[in-house]
Amino acid sequence: MTTTSDASNAPQTADGRPRARRLLIVGPPGAGKGTQAARLAQELAIPAISTGDIFRANVSGQTELGVLAKSYMDKGEYVPDSVTNDMVRSRLDEDDARDGFLLDGYPRTLDQVEALDGMLTELGTELDAVLLLVVETDAVIERLVARGQEQGRSDDTEETIRRRLEVYAEQTAPLIDVYDKRGLVRRVDGMASIDQVTASLRDALGA
């Protein structure tokens, strides 16, 4: 299915502009992406699509891609971009994503940015905005350490969290640069309350 949505029928903002409905949310671990993605997606009546959910759905459903991905994971190996790309392509091709979507956790690399560009071109559409949750590193580390202690997660130590944040910064900075040059990035203070962040995201989209 490669149906292109009719922009004239898309929901509009108060000033008559089409409301952004093809979105990517970006932010470091602990920034609250999952919570905000779920809220925003519900408001816009679009699916929140995370790579984690896609992987779990394919593996539990024993799809061809899921079986292939599991073969790598069972050996402790990194699932190749080609498999992840195919899973995302298949998900974006489903009916509920025809009129919009909110991607969380993809793309993570420049190669995946290129792959996503290709998928959207095939679908006859493009991203409307990239929502970047800006947070303070030390505050996020404190938040994640506390959460790890509450949930009994031994891997959520300050050292491992700092490393995860470093990896995120290394991987994500080039992506943000690419989308910045396209004029797509909307920066939002992710340190505010949950409701305030949601309101800021809404404002960033002109909603």
C-alpha cells in the first residue's frame, strides 16, 4: 500500500495550516519520550511507533522478520539495520499510519535517516517535524538512578547511565544536524512537568 494522504483533508491549525502529523520524537534515555509520544499520538489520533514495540510485535507474532531478528538477538548480536529498516517500512505501510505517525527510537543512525527518507518517498510523503526533548544530563542521571533503585535494576548505575547518554549524544548529534538543516527540529524543555512538556510540544507543532 502506497497511498498518499490528501493534504487538503488533513487537520489544520487555528491559522489554517495543515497540522504536523508525521513526526519523530528524539531525546536521551530518561527524557520521557515514551510518555510524551503516547500523549501526543492520542491527541493527534496517530499511532506512536517505537522500534521496541515493532521488534516485540514481530518476534511474538513470529513474522519472517521477527524470526530473523530473534536469530541475531538469541546469539547476542546486533540486529542489522536492514532488518530494522524492513520492520519500520512494514509498520509505516499499515493502514493506521496512512494519515500520520509518531516515530520513537528510529532513526538512530545516519544510514537509518537515509533509509527513512526512502520509505517516505515511496509513500509519497515526508516528515513534518522532529521534536527534540532537551534535558540536563545530571538531572536525567539522578532520575534514572532513582528509577533503577525503585525497580531493582542493577544495570541502572550512574556509570552505565552516563555511558548510555554518551552513546546517545554520539549517535544523535549528527541526526539532529541533518534535520536542523531541513528546518524540521523543534526544541522543547524536557525538564518541565509532564503536563508542561506536553503543552510545549503541542505549541511547537502549532496545535
